[in-house]
Amino acid sequence: MNPRRPVILSVFGTRPEAVKMAPLVKALAARPDLDARVAVTAQHRQMLDQVLDLFEIIPEVDLDLMQAGQTLESLTARVLGQLEPVLEHHRPDLVLVQGDTTTAFAAALGAFYKQIPVGHVEAGLRTTERYNPFPEEMNRRLISQMATLHLAPTETAAAACRKDGIAEEAIHLTGNTVIDALLQVASNLPEQQAGNGRTLLVTAHRRENWGAPMEGIFAAVRAILEARPDVHAVVPLHLNPLVQEVGRRHLGDHPRVRILPPLDYLPFIEAMRDATLILTDSGGVQEEAPSLGKPVLVLRSTTERPEAVTAGTVRMVGTDRDTIITETLHLLDDSEAYATMARAVNPYGDGRAVERIVEIIRWFVGARPDRPEDSFTPGARPARA
Ligand code: UD1
Ligand code: UDP
């Protein structure tokens, strides 16, 4: 009889987790010495399914938890409660979670309660402000306390894990799997068409930006378009009803705005590639755009992703209407300032994060004897351009 293969259960539920876990769950499934399974909470429904379809992932478990207007409390409780029988049934040797969402936090807690080791993909991101981003900063810190395997994307993130008192042996510098996902998808992009004017790509959804900050963001976009008649805006709106309402109220009737539903990952990467400039409060977009050589103005006051800011391709501008207008017009008008930011850099990954993580997991579950020593070195050429 064959010995039982180690069971690796990946748990995720939102769009960004799905993008960042997709290449990893595919690679784990391809390993004959591992039994890789996927449980989705469906904290997001449509936005999760978009990614599952693209990467052809069929989860073993789908908790189908999303409710319109869900609260942090109810969602956390439902993930925890409904994951318990899943953990009982599948008896994983390792549970993988990604990032900082409610799904990641509650799944890590559920696994911890069962004394199942947790591997944390994208460990060590910190702003050091407990309410910013909310609740993600606290989710990350709490997951770090519960995890056994800390898969840090960058040296800054690895250093934050060490500062938390995590043993060096448990920290691995892998690069971010978002670059693996991006490179896999980018090879299927259609040719870029000749442009018709300049385009801003705008996304905003963060909880701490709800209310006045989000009003400021969308009001600024309108004012920028009024000031520069050749500029268009592409605005794929998050399905959160609060975001839909503000975005449509400010921009819905503007002739040079294309309000879109959330784009599938491939067309979204195409929209990033084709944009002149990206305005966003998204974490993942901040990580992807530098690889595409697109300047990003980040609509937040803090960042847990300082690397591209240091490299000069990402700038923090906050959510004040007038500051967003000034900073955006500066980049649109000053070709030297624009050129300085529009350089392709890869501070977040080289496309080999997944390969590294698979080997770390194999070592962790005893499928290989030696601890892998290959680490991500920023600045190295990506695996595939
Ligand atoms: C969540 C994450 C955030 C992440 C973001 C990515 C938490 C606390 N927040 O925020 O870290 O950056 O996802 O997008 O985990 N909705 C739909 N369909 C969808 C997705 C969402 O209708 O496919 C609507 C629902 O009404 C839902 C609401 O959006 O209740 C909010 O979704 P939720 O996952 O609670 O929060 P996000 O703001 O998406
Ligand atoms: N994204 C997408 N379609 C869109 C907007 C974003 O596929 O219309 C992708 C984007 O490329 C990135 C991820 O979604 O990989 C980021 O998700 P989001 O901004 O929702 O969450 P965050 O990264 O801020 O947690």
C-alpha cells in the first residue's frame, strides 16, 4: 500500500489571495509527493471565481460564505465555524494562508485551534500602525504569531518577522508570488494597440478610505479630467456597494470615463500595461505595476510595501483631493518627472517565488531532507520577461 502523502490545504477567499495563491496551488498539485487540496471560503464570490476560472482551479471545498454587506465579525465567525469540519475531514499536515484578509486570519486561527501548522504566504508586511490598513495590519501580526512557516516576500518583510521574535530557521525569503502570476498571464497578452490619448487607470476599495477619503479620490479624478481634455480614465469598480455608489456618483456621467465591472485578471494586466499612470489604493497593483514600468500614485497615507517607493516608481499621495490633483498633473505635464518613475523594476519578485515555496514546503513536511537555501535577490532578472 502507498504511504499517505502529506496533505497541503490552501485556504483563500478573496481576489488578491486567489491571484497570489493560483500559481502556487497549481505547482503544489503538480508534485507527485504532495497531496495538494484547495478550500475557498468565497469571502468574495464573483471576484474570486474570475481568478479560479482563469487559472482553471477547481477547489475541493467551497464554503460559499459571501453575503452582501458582510461585517468583519460575522464573516470571521462563519469562516472559523465552517472551516472546522473541513479541517477535521481533510486532516492537513500544513494549512497555507496568504496575506491579511479575514479569510487568512480566521483560517490561520482555525488551524491553530486544531494544532495544525500554518504556512503564511506573504509574511512580514507591516505599516506598524495598528488601524492602518484596517483590519489587515492586525490580521498580519496575528497570523505571524500563529504561523509556523513564514514565507516573506522581501528582505524588509523578513526583517519584520525577525523583529517579531520569529526564529531565523522559520523565515524564508521567497519573493512575492504575485510576480509569478503576473509573468504567467503576461505571456498571453494581446499586442498593444496604438493609443488614443493618455489614460489613468483608477482603483480604490480600502476600508480606511470609505467615506471622505474615497469622495476625495473620485472628485480628484474628475477634476484632473476637466483640467486635461486629452486624458481618459478607466475605472474598474470593486463590487463593494459602498465603492460602486461613490465611484458612479462622481464619474458615472463623464464622457471620458469608462466605469467597468471588476476586470478579469488578464484584461486588468492589459489595462495596467496600456495606462499612462495608475492611481490606486490596492496592495497587489502596487506590486505588479513596477514590473510593467508604470508609475503608481498610491491613494493611502501609509504603506507596507516601501520597496517600489524607494526604487522611485511608486509615490504615496494620500487621499486629499487637491494633493492627488497636483501630483497627477505634475506627472502628466512634466515628461522628465514621468520618465524617472516609468522604469521597470522588480523589487517584489523574480517569478520564482512559487518554485522556492514548493521546495520549502517539501522540506517542511519531510519530502526532502535539506532546508532549501535559495533566496529571492531583488534586482535579479525575472524568470520570463
Ligand atoms: C477584502 C479584504 C481586503 C482586500 C480586498 C480585496 C478583509 C477584511 N478585507 O475587502 O484586505 O484588499 O478584499 O478586494 O478581508 N462583493 C461582491 N462580490 C465580490 C466581492 C465583494 O458583491 O466578488 C461585495 C459584497 O457586498 C461584500 C463586500 O463587497 O460584502 C465587501 O467584501 P469584503 O470581502 O468583506 O471586503 P473587501 O472590501 O472586498
Ligand atoms: N485586479 C483584477 N481586476 C481588477 C482590479 C484588480 O484582476 O479589476 C487584480 C490586480 O491585478 C491584483 C489584485 O486584483 O492582482 C488586487 O486585488 P485588490 O486590489 O482587490 O486587493 P489588494 O491587493 O488591495 O488586497
